[in-house]
Amino acid sequence: MVNVSEAALPGAAACRFVTVDREPADCPLDRARPAVRVNGDISAALEALLPLLSRAADRTWRARVEETVRSSRAAGRTRANRYFGTSVNPRAVVAELSARLPDRAVVVTDSGTSLDWWTRAAVPYAVAARLAAPDRPVVALVGDAAFQAGGLNELITIRRHLDRLAGLPPRWCSAS
């Protein structure tokens, strides 16, 4: 997992944000933090707020974020090129997949670390993505344990909604 460098984040004093939630209770943030709280239709609120944005004159933070992204991607490419003898490098598999994905593809993954066992949700997310955007290809990268932990049950959901899934269930890649 690649974490965002603290250096890429703006200082607390410079950080102002707007929350847009359908209902006031939907906002998980401390009520004192947002600069502006908007409740209502999210699409309409964003359409109304967009013209109020202006380009920041100081591009220092943006440049720092762009450099962090470039550096992170370069490190990812280096890691994807590692060879582990007879073992498959999962980063290499994902890098090859990324190069071959069609435009607008949705890719969901499970989590393989013991700290994130509760996030084994690639299969349900893939089903949700397919239901939300049936015209887009959906790829689920699912490890064997995650598939056993809950993904197998989602095959029942896929079968139940097969007509809504445009007859094309998500593609499955199991990498153990």
C-alpha cells in the first residue's frame, strides 16, 4: 500500500472545504470543521458551487502534489518490474492489466493485509459498479481468502441480478 506523504497535504490553516450531503446527519465530519455545509441534492449543489471556484494564484501546493504523484508512480513502476524467481509479482500483473484496460473500465480490489481484513469487498463493489454502470467493463481483483470470506456469496447476487448486469458479470482474477 502506498501512503500519501504528509508533505503533499496542505497545512491545517490553508485547508478549507465544503461538504455536500443529502441530509445533515449524513456528514461524518465534525460540524465545526467544514468551511461550508450544504444539504440537498448533491448534483445540483455541485453545479451551483462550480462557478464559484477560482484558480489559486499560489501553485506551490499543487506542484508538490504533482511531484508526489510522479514519484509514487515511478516507484510503482520500479516495484512492478521486480522479479521474484518463480513467484508472480502482483504489481506486475496489475501493471500489465492497467496497460490493457479499455477506457472507462472500473477496477475494484480486495485488501490483502491483516490490518484491513474487514475491507474484503471487491466482489460486492464490482456487483455495485456493474449495476450502477452496466455499459462499463468491471474488473474485480480478488484474492482467494477474500473470495471465500464473502465473495462466493456475491455470486448468488450476480445470478439474481443477471438480467440487470447486462448479461456480462464482472471478470474475476484470483491471485493467491
